[in-house]
Amino acid sequence: MSEGAAIDDVLVVGSGIIGIACAHYLNQAGLKVTVIDRATIGSGCSHGNCGYICPSHVLPLTEPGAISTAFKSLFQPRSPFRVQPRFSPALWNWMWQFARRCHHAQMLSAGRHLQAILDSSLQEYRRLIAETALECEWTENGLLYVLQTSHGMAEFAKTDRLLTTEFGVQARRFEGSELTTLEPALKPGLAGAFHYPGDISIRPDLLNANWAQWLQQSGVKFVENCELVSLRRTAGAISSLLTSQGELRADRVVFATGALSARLSETLNCRIPIEPGKGYSVTMTRPRICPRYPMLFPEHRVGVSPFKTGYRLGSMMEFAGFNTSIPDHRIQQLRDSARPYLLEPFADGELERWYGWRPMTWDSLPIIGRVPRLANAYLATGHNMLGVSLATATGRLIRELLLKETPHIDPVAFSPNRFL
Ligand SMILES: Cc1cc2nc3c(=O)[nH]c(=O)nc-3n(C[C@H](O)[C@H](O)[C@H](O)COP(=O)(O)OP(=O)(O)OC[C@H]3O[C@@H](n4cnc5c(N)ncnc54)[C@H](O)[C@@H]3O)c2cc1C
């Protein structure tokens, strides 16, 4: 199918939050959409994450101090941010490109692009929830960053000032003495907190399942356990996809394959520099004194997500390849990290231990746009630590690019062409 021909069918590869969002916007445009996944719907990195939709997270990982943190982690196997020393030219090139971008000007530039897509995504989520009434534990409590020490408070105050002056993101500052009234689950004696009221939280597995179900009822077809193995090309376009369940054809193909996307580089004849950034979570029954607010503890780099029927601690960033283990010490570390802050940092009933590979790009920006040398193929991947937060605007942008509508945000910074 040539680029100019009318579009009928679209195939989305990958049913994480990004694939689901792309399917939604394409379906809304009247296209016939099929989503395939090598596993089950929403079972990748989109399953057990912290569930924050956080416009306050405009600052990219490529910040001035990041590279020294990464270097120190080579010698600290238990660091929450860890690069496992191993021979991998792709990883070392990724690290080199990442390191080149860890300076103030680049941080602000990436932050502005992130802010555009974060803000748009939140607006799109609000519309989605209003229109579909999806049950996903949508909670408008903001996000509370809690600091244990006065040094931590002073350091975070600098970040907060940057967020306000450069991005207009406003927080309310609370001193230590005010905290237990604000959040009775916190221990007395903490230094203080910053509350970002514009952030939202949801329960990720509920959002994936209920959104996919809603789409199925609206005519989107989901095919689980269907792995894309390779593809056939004719005249600069994909003519068919070879999958574990046979050959499939579509007019357009969207690859929303998360951290596994780099494996498609050769097949798509396109550079996709994504490394898996492995994180962990542990989900428990709700402790007796369960937090009211979703919280982050920046000094220990752990996130707390209270759900209606559970409670999750999540964190870590390991560059260790496609490693699938869940070591006991990492789960223990999550629990220990929450201990200085919470009266009841965990509950007895452990429901799930989980890992996910975040799709990490070296410039902290997602990759959204047409594959350079293939007329009918699009990438929607590389959402780093923000896939949930960025999903809806990504889906909308994919629809706009695919249908040649005017994009609602500038797509240039997200284009796959930046890696040519
Ligand atoms: C601990 C932790 C906490 C996090 N917290 C947050 C948060 O609070 N807020 C936030 O915004 N983000 C958060 N994230 C990041 C977020 O989870 C990811 O950015 C997001 O899930 C990426 O979504 P995705 O759809 O691109 O990838 P995935 O969910 O991994 O989906 C990709 C899908 O593609 C499928 N696939 C891959 N290759 C093929 C193939 N060849 N054939 C068929 N199917 C294929 C996979 O099976 C998978 O289902 C967190 C991540 C972690 C690890």
C-alpha cells in the first residue's frame, strides 16, 4: 500500500498503555484497528508501575548530576540507579549519548518538549475519562514529594524553584511540623514536603484492562500471544507482517513495542536507540494506616501508590539488559526505603512482586512518528519513565500523523528522524 492511498486497516504491535492509546485514537477516527501482542494485554511495563499521571515530571533524566550518579553506581550494586558493568557496545554508545546531554541547556530544552506533551496528555485523559467513564481509580490528590532531611529539603527546594521559574509548575511547600496533619500515615520528625496539586494517580492494571475492554466493545480487535517475527517489504512499504499466528496485512502499522523496540531496528531499517531501564514494584494489601496521597521519597528514590484495594511501592532504574529476575534484596530494598517515612511502610499480605523494562531513550524524549524509510510504518515508543503520563497525547499525535492532520503539538522533537 503506497503512502498516498486511502487507509482502511491499521495494525498496532504492542498492547501496553501506548498501544492501547494509539488504538483508541485510530478507532475514534473511524479506522479498523487490530492490536497484537506477544503476551497478554497490558502485561509489559504498563502493568505494575506507580500509576502517576504527572505533569510535574517535566525535568528529564538527562540532568547535570545524572552521569556521576551512573558512574558511582558501577561500584554500588545496591544503588537504586544502577548500570551493571557488561560488554555491550549498544549500551555504552547509549550511555555516551546520554552523558553528552546531561547539561543545563539540554535539560531545559528536553523539559519544554516534555511539558508540551505532558500537558496535552492530561487534557486528553480528562476528556477520555469524561467520555468513557473508565474505572481506573482516577484520583485527583496531586503528588507529595516527602523529604527526610533538611539537606534533602534544601536540595529539592532548588528543583522546585527551577520547576516554578522555568516551567510554571507550582507546588505548595509544607514544613515538617505540618506533615502528620496533612498525611497521617507519615512518621513525625520528617523535614518537609512539596505538594504538586496538578498530578493525578490511577491504578495501571485497571486502566489497561478496562480501556482495552471498552475498545473491544467499540470494534477494536486484540490478538494475544501473537508475536511479530519479521515483515515483508515492497516498494518502500510494509506489505505484510509475519507473526507467530500467521501472516497479517494492514495499510498502516504502528509499533508500540516498548523496551523491545530496539530489536526492530534492523527489520525496520531504522535506528531505535532504546535500552531497558528495569524497575521493580511490590503490591500489598493496604496497611492499617494507609497513605492518602501518592508519594515520592526523592532521597530514597521510591514511590508509594495507595489503591482502593492495595498499596504499592515502586522504584529502581537498572541498566542490566533484558534481565527477568526479581531478586529478594531488591524487594526488601523497596520496603526498607519506605521505612524512614511511613508509620506502616508495608502490610503482611504481599499480592505481587513485579519488574518492568522502561523504554529508555538517550535524550529522555519519546519516539513518535513515521519510520524514515518505510512509507506506512510508525513508531510510538521510548516513553522512558512517563509512558502512562504521555499515552493519550501519543495516541492523538499518531492519529494526526497517520491521517496527515495538523499535529496539536510540535512533533519534530519526537521524530525518529532525529537518529538518522
Ligand atoms: C517501577 C516503575 C514505575 C513507573 N511508574 C510510572 C508512573 O508512575 N507514571 C508513568 O507515566 N510511567 C511510569 N513508569 C513507566 C511506564 O510504565 C512505561 O513508560 C510504560 O509502561 C511504557 O509503555 P509501553 O506501552 O511503551 O510499553 P509496554 O507496556 O512494555 O508494552 C509494550 C508491549 O509490546 C509487546 N511487544 C514487544 N515486542 C513485540 C513483538 N515483537 N510482537 C508483539 N508484541 C510485542 C510487549 O509484549 C508489550 O506488551 C514506571 C515504570 C516502572 C518500571
